[in-house]
Amino acid sequence: MAEGATESRSRDGWARTSALLALTFNINRDPKKQRAVSPDAFNPWAEKGKAKAPQQRVPLTVLRDVFVRPDGKPNGGKRRGSRRKRT
């Protein structure tokens, strides 16, 4: 088995195992004393402490510019061909 395939199989196995461990932990925890835990807390392959890229806020007009044509009609939804039976 190739080294990449071995690592991939290990990651997949730990993803499943950590999901079961998180489920077991969250079922048995005291909600008043403890917070819910994600599967990443039990997964040794999970990247911890990695900073997420900051999200950029943009006005909603950007969506209009992307999804609406200049003539005011929505983009997409064009049917190719006819659905009627030809006789």
C-alpha cells in the first residue's frame, strides 16, 4: 500500500472514531457544567489552532450584480430544447 493511501486510511479511520468519541462524550456530559465537544477534539489528525481567514463583508448589491442580468431578468434557468412531445 502506498504511503499516501495509508495516511488517508488513517485519517478516515480517526474521523469516524473521533465522531463516535464526541458523540459518547456529549451524551454523557452534564450540560450545566460542560460544553459540547466537536469530533476535532478527539482527532489527532485535526489541525488545531489554525487561524481562519477573516471574512470580508460586502454589500448585497454584489449578489444582484452576479445573479441578475443588466436587463433585469434572472440569470440561468434557460431551458435547452423543448419538453413537448413532437408528433
